[in-house]
Amino acid sequence: MIKKGFLIGLLLFGIFFGAGNLIFPAELGFRAGENFYPAILGFVLSGVGIAIITLVLGTMVKGGYKNEISIKVDPKFATSYLTMLYLAIGPFFAIPRTASTSFSIGIAPVTGNSRLPLLIFSLIYFLFAYLIAINPSKLMDRVGKVLTPMFAMLILILIVFGNMNFNAVNQGEMSGVMSALKTGFLEGYNTLDALASVSFCLIATSSIKAFGFSSKKEYIKIMAVVGIVTAIFFSSLYIGLGALGNRFSIPTDVLSDPDTNIGTYILSTSSYKLFGNFGQIFLGAMTILTCFTTTAGLIVVVSEYFVETFPRFRYKTYVNIFTFVGFAMSNFGLNTIIKISVPVLRILYPITIVIVTIVILNKFVRLSKSGMAITVILTTVFSAIEVMGSVLKVESINSVMTLFIGGDSGFFWIYASIFGIIVSLILKDKIKGESFEI
């Protein structure tokens, strides 16, 4: 049982592990300064905690999240939400980010961080990704399983030696423990792992069935081990990368350059300082190869979802579209992709958190069907309002949010979700969620 859970946990870690898992904790550690511990705690809570809960729950519900959302909210909302989610973990954010991160770590130290080298690299990168995605085979899966443990080991070596050799004292930008905790929590959204868990839970389920299990009790125990193993792997790397960034010194001119991504700079520069040209080249090559398999895999997963949901077009057509969109988006540069993604993630993450919450709660407590729909819809609306205030700087909205505790800290939507759940307990059209199935 433990062996099965460990192997599946390692497989899922390899599937999840991508560009955002590298660059964001390192940058957060640098910017946190003396408030490193609350910042990294917030990051782990959202980047690991929410993702693992979402993953484990998704393996226990009959028909997956699409069925649960269709029952509790509305089938059309389920399709709309999942479509936005797949676009986020696919061509709009995750796919172009893997290409941009590969360039920033593997190519930019040699060519410079300019447009033409990025264009040439991304063209070649997406051409090969397209060739694999159009004819997916076991080769990609095998390469990913080999490369990911190797890459994780290299990062672990970098973390250990970096923390032993770098001793910079960074003042940081975060004032106060609660501010650092909030910032870390919101930065954890950028990993996209909680959103990916909604779709990747199907991989966990099929993997457990492939290994075999004798009873529902064993299935649950295996999944518990999977969750623990995956959480330990991710948390260890996040804390280590954050600590590396926290102890790393960055020149003022680099910090002032808007084209510099702090996370990629920390990884590539620390690797060079510790291991010379070989370290930097090896890190760059491994980053490119690991991100490449993720890119090709995401193109396949998103295209398959769209074929199943919108069968008007063939699989090949969707591969063509998503490869081109990913290529085009990657040429905006890593920092621009991250900046564009923030408003969307600030809306999708609260919705995901609330859906997971009501799915769990409804397994034990009868809730109103219309109340659950109201809860999710209000969360969506309040999240959108919050984005308009905090990201788009609409002052009138910010003034209203400051009237609520935590309202100006990225958690205004919580009030809507609490109100919705209370309504769900009061209204009469109550239903009881089905027991956890396998």
C-alpha cells in the first residue's frame, strides 16, 4: 500500500512540477526578507495545501468535479468554469510560461533577454511540442518520468549548496507578519497547481486502478499516502527554494530592470556561481527538457478536453490552435505572462476553493441546491469585484472593501461564500451529497 502510494505520488509530482514551481518560491523568498517564514507558510498553504485537498477530493467523488458542479450549481456553469480552467492551465498561462521560463533559464544567459532570441527559441520549442502532441506516445511519458526526478535532484543539490554558501541579508518588501502571510498565500495561486488538480485527479484515479486495490479502505489509504508524499515533495522544494532566494543578493541594476524575472535570475545565477558554466548549462538543459514535456503534455490534455466538450472540431484542429496560441503568448515574455494571469487567477482560485468546500460539506450536511449555486455565483462576482479594485485600482471599490476585515487583502470573496453557505443551510430545497465513491 505504501509503495503504491509512494510511486503514484512521485508520478503526480512529476506531472505537476513545472515552471511556476521553480521561479515563484525563489522570488518570494527574496522579497520576503526578514518575514520569510510567514511568507513561505502562506505560499505552502495555497500552493500545496489547496492543491492536495483538491486532488484527493477529486479522486473520491463520483463523476469528478464536472458532475459535482453540474449537480450543485448548473451544467452550463460547470462547462464555463472548466473551460476557463483548462485555458488557464493550457494555452493562456501555463503553456507559454513553461516556454518563457525555459528561455529565461536556459537561453537568455547566453543570448541576452531580447525579443529575437525568444522568438527563434519559442518557434523551435513549439514546433517540437506540436510534433509530439499531434501523435502522443509513451515516449513523452517515459522521458518525463526520467527527467523530472533528475531535475528535482539537481534543484535539491542547488538548494543545499546555495543555502550553505549564500548569506546575504535582504531587507525585503513585506511589512509585518500578516502582510507576508497574505502575500505568500496569494503568490501560491501562481503555481496553478490547485487548478491543475481539478483535471489531474483523473490521472491519480486511473493510476491507482492500474496498480490495483482490494477494497475501498485500501484505495483511501493509498490516496492518503499519495497526498502526503506529494505534499512533502512540494513543500520541501518550496521551502528550500524560498530559503535560497532569501539568502541571495541581487544587484540594484538587475532589480530595476523590468525585463528581469527575479526567480529565474536567482536560479541561473546561483547555479553559475556554485558550479560554473557546467552548472548553468546543465540547469538550463534540464529546465528546457522538463518544461518541454510539460508543454507537450498540456497541449494534449487541453485538446482532449475540448474535443470531448466541444466536438465540433477534430483533435488535430485543437492542437493547432493551442500550439499557436501558446507560441504567441510566450513571446510576450515571462513577466508579462505572469502580470496578465494575476487577475484571472484571483477569480478562478476562490471559485475552486469554494467548490471544494461545499463538495466536502455537502457530504456530511444537507445543503440547498439553489443555495450552493448562489454561493458559487456570489463568490465569482465578489472575486471579479475584488480584481477590479485591487488589480485595476478602482478606488471606489477599494474604499468599500476596506470596511470589511481582510477585505483589502485579497479575501473579500470570503464574505460572499460564508453568506452563501448560510443561505444553503436555510433554504428548503436541500440535497445530500453522495458518499465518497471510487
